[in-house]
Amino acid sequence: MKKWIFPLTIAVFSAFTTFFIQHWLTGNVDKQPGKTITFESSISQPVSLRPSDTNTDFTIAAEKTIHAVVHVKNVTNTKGPQSLMDFFYGYESYSTPQIGTGSGVIVSPDGYIVTNNHVIEEASELEVTLNNNANYAAKVIGTDPNSDLALLKIEAEEELPYLTFGDSDRSAVGEWVLAVGNPFNLTSTVTAGIISAKARSISTANNLSFIQTDAAVNPGNSGGALVNTKGELIGINTAIKSRTGSYVGYSFAIPSNTAKKVIEDLLEFGKVQRGILGISALRAESIEAIKRGLNEIEGVYISEVSEGSGAELAGLQSGDIIKRVDGLPIKNFTALTGYLSSKRPGDKVEIIYDRDDEQLSALVTLTKNETADLNRLGLRVQNLNQNLKKKYKRKEGVIITAASEYYKNYALEGKIVIAINGIKISNIEDAVEASAQNKTYRYAITVIDEVGNKETLIFN
């Protein structure tokens, strides 16, 4: 009997001791709130169970933004149809006012407003309504059709609420954003989403770089604000891509760094000053890139370097692959042009590039763009340098360096364009603006050849 009492006592004592220690340890863990608990995953990586610190309270950002976003009303006069009686007796055709609406963002307390160019183009009068329902007549300070931006000004007696510019280069995919505007004339509408992609191109006709978001944007939102959770302006809502014309999950905004530079140029110079590297790039989606196996590279493949450009002077060559600019990763051509759109001629940028499996760097001074593609006309034109001015005995105009197959019977290459639709052309900026104003496929080009012969060609 006595032989099994001692082992039983030891067993009971061990059980109570084990229970007490386990209970004590468990209690101490429960008394440490906020402690990170990790588990080993199947790939031996710790998995954190710490609650997310992400702030999804948008009330402060929304409150700051709605007072700085305005409703823009554009009144245009369109000519009514002319009858045969009008033609014979000279009656004036009647004008019908057409009203379009959009949004704008106040960017200074004295009433400067940034919006989309397509919101205000061809306006005979502009009216801006603030969030407090105060109405003001607005005047156009400047426009840039190439970036689809415009700068307006209203005169108010008091200082106005406005948004400060954030750094769109520092915005990140997955970051929460708010879109604020006036869709379908519903004023002060706020929608939320995340940044879905950056450096997104939505048209082959230009090299514009957009921030893509899934915040709902509809007709009337154009020109409105895209802000981060701090209420900083990181984009100007511009476009949607959909088969219906309304939001289906994707919308696009012009980055704030581009918008800020454009409006500063419009104020200081009256026109946008664009700095270029002086390279031609092989687009990844092009047939040539696919044939050469370059469609899967990450970066920008340089196919050609312009003579006398900043890129040539810095030592860049055909075949180099640009990987970073000023520390910013460059994954494609749109990302490169998007970043450079915030720079001016004379600015210096650091280029990190690959050459023959070696990574090199160069400091490139951006130069003024001397060439432009007139996509509506199917022409590439260039400013006249000193040699061309001497050769053609002209100080103004632009020379046609390339023309589409449509003009193959007209021998346009090498001729000087001096007018488009009756608008005088002195440089490529004039040519871009004149071609952008043409909303039809009918246009007239006045050219001069090398010996001074002048002719006007009308195309339908």
C-alpha cells in the first residue's frame, strides 16, 4: 500500500506545478496588449498579426478639399445651319448658346484656378461657382492643349480656400485617394479609392503620363481634385476610359507635379517650357522591340540620340537602357516623359543607365524641344536653326521633316510651314496650338519651298 502512495504524490504534485506554470505564462501574455505575435510561414518568414495603422478616416481631407473645388460653367455660341435663303440674301446665321460644365481647383488664395483645357475651350464666357454658392466671372490666364490644362482667375474680395500641391512622384500604388468634383452637376461630390497604377498612358497620340485610380469619376469631374489623405493635391482628374462614357472602374488624373509646372510656366512665360533629353526611344509594345526581344525590358531603350542634345553631350548612346532619373525608377517611356514634364530647359537630371551589363550614370542638361508632332495633321515639324534660316532666307516658320503617307503626292518634306488655317506660324509652339484648334478634318497649310515659291494646300 505504502509503495504506491509516494509515486502518486509525486505525480499529483507535478500535474499541479505544470498547470500553475502554464496558467501564469498565459496570464502574462494576455497582460501585454499590442505585442506583435508572429508565426513561421511555409517559407520560414514571420507573419505579423499587428493591427494595421492605416488611417482610413477621410473626413479632414474631404472637408479641406470641397471648399477649394469649384463648379465651372462654360458657355459657347455655335452657329446654326444656314439655309439657301441665307446664302442668297445674306442673312446672318443664328447662334445657339451651348452650356458645358466641369470642375476646377483653387490653388491660391487670390483666386487662381487650375482646370482641364477641354472644360473651358472655345468658351465665350466662363462662370465659377464656389462651394458656398458664390458666383464669379472667370477669365482665362493661359492654356496648354498638349497637357490638357488651363489656368483661370477670379476676383474675390476675400481670400479664398485653396489646396496646396503634394508631390505626385512620392504617391504610391495602393495609396488611398479622394476624387472631388461636380459629376452630373452634383456639386461637392467626394469619392474614395486607391491609386491603381502610375505612369499610365491612355493614348498613342501623345506621351502624357497619368495617375490611374479606382475612385469614381464621371462627366463633370474633369478639372477636379485628386487628393491624398492629408488633403494635398496630387492630381487633376481628367479622363475616364469606358465603352459607355461613364465610370466603370478606372479614371485618370494628371500628376500634380506636371500641373504645378504648367501653371507656373503659363504665369511666367505665357507658354509651357518643355525640357527634353534629346533621345528617341524604342517603345516596348512596338513591333521592332518585339522582334528584337526588347519588349520585356524594364526601362527605356534608347534607339537614337539627337545631335547636339544634352543626352549626346553627356555621353548617352543608342542601345543604352535608362533605369532611373534623379533616383526615380523608370519602368517605361511614359514614366520618363511624365517625370520630365515637370522640368524646364536648362534643368539638370541624373540618369542611371545600363550599357553592356554595366551600370553607369550621367548628368544631363535638358534642352529646349525643337521638334513637334502635329498628330491631327500627320506632320512632324522642326524649328528653323541658323543654317535653315540662311538657306530659306526666312526668320520664322517651321520645316516639315516627316509626313504621313496621306501626303505622298505633295512632296511636303523640306518645305516651310508659315500658316495653318490662316494662323501665322513662327515656331513649333504656334504650330501645335494651331493644329489643336482644328476640330475637323478640313484644314489649309500654307508652305514655302527652298526657292521661295508659296502655295496653300487645302485638305479635307
